[in-house]
Amino acid sequence: MDKLPPNFLNEVEKFSGKLLHKKNDLTVILDVFNVNEKFKEFEDLSFTGKYVNGLFRVLKNSIKIPEVENADQIKKDLSENMEKVISQLEEITFSMNEKNKRQFDENYFQLSQNSIQNLQKLVEDLDIIKKYLNHLKRNDSNTFS
């Protein structure tokens, strides 16, 4: 599988029953991956996004459960994997036009509350995408032939 179909994100939304928060940015990301035929890297990004989103959920729930003793390890793991997502996104931006590079820099790479919120929404979307990709693999779909 080298490319994703043009309606891929619509299929993800249909599968999940949810609208993607960062669909426009994901469209730009997918375009870069498709042009460069780097589906494996897209899968890696979606895997990391799914993992980070899971860490956000665990950390959020650990606050409600005082018995959770490994919150510091979860925070460390979350920080390391957020850096990995940012690094993967920065790698993608090398193939973007200047307008999109600037937009990604402003929306994801600044040390601001807004960037963190945008990243959190993006990893939520990547989590959904990874679930959809797993669904396709489980069903041995030929959607991408």
C-alpha cells in the first residue's frame, strides 16, 4: 500500500461516527505522504498518535484515582512521545509549501497552550485513523489496491 485514496478521511469519519478535529491539517499531511509515497511513515505517525492519545487518557484518569503510583512515569512517557509526534510532523513539513510550513509551525511547534491543544486534537484524530487502518487490515480489505 503506497497511497491512500482521496476520500480516506471521509471514510475514517464514517467508520468512527465522529468528525475529525484537524481534518484540514490531516489532508495536508496525507497529501505529503501520498506525493512522496511514504505510507509506512504515515502508519508510524498514526501509531504514535494513538499511543499518545492513550497516555493522555491514562493521565487524565490517574488524577481521579489517587492510588495510581506511576503518574510520573506516564508523564515522562507522554512527554517523550509528544516530542516524537512533533519530530514526525516536522519531518513532514520539509515537503510542504511555505504557507503550510508556517501554519504547522504556528499551530503545532510553538511552546504555547494553543499548540498543545492542537497537538492533543491531532493525536485524537490519529488515534481514530489508526483504529480504522487496523480495521482495514483485520478485514483484509483491498480498498487501497
